[in-house]
Amino acid sequence: MTKPSPAARAADLRRQLEHHNYRYYVLDDPEVSDAEYDRLLNELKQIEADNPDLITPDSPTQRVGATPVSELQEVAHTTPMLSLDNAFTEEDLIAFDRRVRERLETSQQIEYVAEPKLDGLAVSFRYENGRLVRAATRGDGMKGEDVTHNVRTIKAVPTQLRGKAPDVLDVRGEVFMTLAGFKAMNQRALEKGEKVFVNPRNAAAGTIRQLDPRLAANRPLDAFFYAVGEHGDWKLPAKHSEVLEHFREWGLKVSPLTKVVQGAEGCLAYYRDIGEKRASLKYEIDGVVYKVNRFNQQRELGFVSRAPRWAIAHKFPAHEENTIVRDVEFQVGRTGALTPVARLEPVFVGGVTVSNATLHNMDEVQRKDVHIGDTVVIRRAGDVIPEVVKVVLERRPKNARPVTLPKNCPICGSAVEREEGEAVARCSGSLSCAAQLKGALLHFAGRRAMDIDGLGEKIVDQLIESKLVRSPADLYKLTVEQFSNLERLGEKSARNLVSALQKSKKTTLARFLYALGIRDVGEATATALASHFASVEALQEADEAAIQEVPDVGPVVAAHVHMFFQQPHNREVIQALRDAGVHWPAQTRRAAAAEGPLTGKTFVLTGTLESMSRDQAGDRITALGGKVTGSVSKKTHYVVAGAEAGSKLTKAQELGIEILDEAAFLKLLGEQ
Ligand code: IVH
């Protein structure tokens, strides 16, 4: 076979890359791994670097134009970009459907297309002979701004349509940012001391209006297409749903949640269904949109001012609301960290009433400039803890008070310390602080730690209050009688608690180390420390350098571990626990993980396996020398996916990581 000419190879590579883009973005079903895709792209870049005359404007390498624009040009929309009326209740929607049927003079059910209402910004994309020539924001609906330079960087927007496209096609869609992308971007901005965005929509809007496309290229924008404007020589089909089918064929990504439904009933069922899915979506939606499916009916219905009579947005309860900060209090956690919490005038947001919102730490309070008395925007997305997004400065009252870090712990009065360069302030009281003691005891008793069944918050509170317990070791001295003296605790429960304590004494070194609640030592680190050092004595004697030899333990964690074991008080508690009878099977010290057929292989477990629990699966992998981690990354070798596997599976597919079902996994373990 002769080597193809650079021109032929470049054309072939572009065709392949476009095909893979389509599989990935439109069908959500990639054929090749990211690495494979990057190889093709790099080969094309190389050919174009060697032969600049071969570069075409719509080559996949040309998404990031090198030159920023000096300002955004105004663009007139050839057909106006409309807005939508809103429905906030089921009644609103039923009334909308009634109006539609009355105007159409029909008693028959109307067919609607139901789509998620994406919370991004509307963009018009103009294709001429299949090539993307211009992208513009909605603006006032008649005129928008030219944002082609940035839109070109969005991989979900094809620069060239597939198949036979009309001579002119103006498609409308929503450009948005995924939640994960938004978080990652803000994290990076925070680290660099740059401006952070308050929500994904603002981040998307801010990005798309940047002058320098290199900025947009580094930010994770995505898009869905949902409407058609000018359509040139293309004779529209009879229905909107058919337009969306054509979009898909041309490589324009349509929301997979789009559905044809019948009548108001169908709309409401869709609304409920999407409402349930909302929290698990990777992007934000603020409602659903219903559109009369048949174009002849749409035409008959027409418009009122800027909104069509044939479509309506059915909104979900808002994610963001305004309210007033009544006070800011400080909570003390298990590690002594002081967390400022805003006490709010109760407000209904995202479907629940919110009266507290975390402010994370003092840096955050300063960055957001929160004062007591301020009106603030509260946000509650999905199931996350409500957050203060920003202060409405215009509404700051004269008597607003700044938030100050207390000098003394609000719980125990010990000095509050804040290390140089650290955002977090801590109470220096350790276990003498009731809040820290409480956190420590609850953590110690936790299911994955010492697993002391029945030792809950109410009991722990009383044990601390009555000074019966000053450290975890004191728990083992408690008698049935002392327990039964506590409020609301019968003799039977008291007996159960004592026997649960007795039972918990038999544990493993890893669980014990985890239970101690050393800062930054989670289960994985505890397990690593246990298998590396094999005994508490060895760990107590180790210096920071020796601790850093443990896989995945860096200097910060090593310093915390070392410091913990240097404190005489901690050594005393450990000794007292062992004197009380806490024990674990002897382990032999080993320098590295077990050697075996899986040495060097990293696994992530997700979903439910039938033949074993996830813990058991993890043990089997480690026994054969493999490693189990919690999240999927490029370094993961295998993802074991059981039933109902979720986002980790998706991530693995995105990264092109080998996925094992239960049968394949058992085979790898040598069991089938
Ligand atoms: S259709 C004539 N479909 O909602 C209909 N809009 O309030 C024009 N939006 O500016 C829009 N998801 O930014 C349509 N599936 C969807 C949408 C959607 C979000 C936004 C869009 C528009 C606004 C109208």
C-alpha cells in the first residue's frame, strides 16, 4: 500500500474526527477512547503544521482561532428570537392547553413536544451550505452579538453539518456549562485568585461574551439545539419533532430527554418525571418547555408580542431566592474547625424552606463580603447544602455589622487558632471541647470505624453533659447502670449498648486507626497505614519521612499523622483503649501491597454486584495485588460495574476505560 498524500490523509483524518465527534456528542456513544481521538487530532495538527496550505477553516484543529476580537459586533437576527411565557402551577398549564384548543377550535388532544428548559443562554447558529458561518446571542431578540469566535470552540457545536444540509439554516439552541465543569472552573479560578462565577448560567454567559476565544476553549461549554429560524431551501416537515430528527441526522445534538406527549396530562406526567430526574442531571434546568408539535397548528396560533401562543415554559421552583442574614454563628466540627453559618430569615427555595446556609470559612465570608443584616442570594442546587451566593449590596442597611472570627471557641472557650495561609480557623481545645469530643465520639462509634451499634447523638450528648465520658476510652468503662440512668434509655437498650461496646473491641488495625479521627486520615489512608506499618507501635515511632513512604500519603497528611502520635494525650487514649481490651489480629509488616496478578492495576467499583458486596470485591482485588480507588480518572485500569451503576460508569465510558461486568470481573479474579 502506498502512503497517502498529506492532503488525502488530512481529509481522511478530518472525516474520522468529525465522525467521532458525532458519535460522542450527538449519539452519546463513542467508538474510540479519548486517547485514540487525541492521537488522530495530533496527527492532523502535525500535517497542518508541516503543510499550512492544507488548513481549512472548518478543520477540527481550527476551533480555537488564535486572535481575539476587539469587540463584539452587532448581528441582526433574520427571524426574531422569541421568548416564552411561563407557567408556574399545574393550573397555569391546564389553562394554557385550554387556550390552545379553544383557538384551534378543537376538542381533540393536542400533541406537544416536551423538552427540558436548559438554564444557559440562547444562541442562534447560522449554517451556510452546511458550514457554521455565524453564531449570535439572543440579545433583545431582534439583534444580538456575534460570538462565533467562542462558539467555534464548543465541541458539541459542529462546524460542518453531516449529510445534505440546506443552503441556509439558522438553528437555535442553548449554550450551557455542566455542573462539574462549573465547579472545576471555579476551583481553578479560586486557586489563581481570579473571579468566581455565581452559577453555571452566569459562567456560560460570561464565557461566551469574552473577546479572547482561548478563554472559552478552556471552559467546559456544551450545547443542545431545539428550534429552527431561517431555513433556506429546506421545506420544513409537518412537525417540530421531525425537525429535531433532522437536527440529529445533521449532527446537531438534541436533548435525549425530549419527548412527544399527548395533551395536558402528558405534559404534567413529563414535568413530574423530569422533576425527579432534575437532581441527577449533569447540568441545570429551570423547568420544561412544551411546544405544539404540528407546524400548521403553530401557524394558526401565532404570537402575542414576543412570545408564541404555541409554547410555554413550565418552571420548577427556583434554585435561588433572596433573604436576610439575621446572624452568623460558628459551628465547631470534629477536628475543631470553625464553620461560619448564616442564620437566615426562612425562605422557600428549591422546594424546601431554608433557614441556615453555610459560609464555609472566613476567607469565603470576606470574599463574599457578608454582613449581618445583608440581603443575600441563597442557592440550593440538587441535594447540596444551601449556599450564600452573593450579597445584594444595594440593599445593605446602615446598621449592617461585619462578621468577625471569635477569639474563643463558642463551645468551650479555648483559644481559636488560624494557621498562616490556612482558610480554616480551629478551636485549640481538642477533646476538652464538648463539640470536638462529640464529633470524635460519633466518628469513633461510626459503622465504618468501631461500629458501636446504638451509640447515637442523643446518648453522646448526655454522656458528655454528665461528664461520664471525656475521651473515647471512657466509653468502655460505662456500666449498664450508668447507661440506664440516662434520659429515655431503658434497661434493655442499656444492656444492648454495653454488649455493642464489648463486641466492638474486636476490630482491625485499619478500622482502629480510622476511628481515632486523625486529621485527613480517611478509610483509604487508614488502610494504607495499617498495611504498611502493621502495628500501632511502629506507627508511633515513625517519623514524617517514614510515614510518607506509605502509598498516596503526601507531606501534609504525614505531618498530621506524625503530630497526632506525638501528642502525649493521644498516646494515653490509645493505651487506655488497648487496656480496655480493644484488639485486632496481628499483622505482619509489609513494605508494599500484596504481589499478585493484579499488581499495578487500579480498580474502581460501582453499582451492586450479585455475588459479593463491594467491600468483599475490594478485598479480593487487594489480595491479588490490585488497588481500589474511589473515583475514575485516566489512571484507572478497570471499572467494575454492577447493577445500577451511575456516574462513575459514564465517566469511565467518557475516558475510554475498560469496563468489567460481574462475569468479566469474576473471570479476572480467576473464579470462572
Ligand atoms: S424554545 C419560541 N426550547 O428559554 C421558542 N427555549 O424563555 C423559543 N430555553 O431564550 C425558545 N430551553 O434561552 C426553547 N428547550 C428549549 C429551551 C429554551 C431553554 C430558553 C431559551 C429562551 C428562553 C425563553
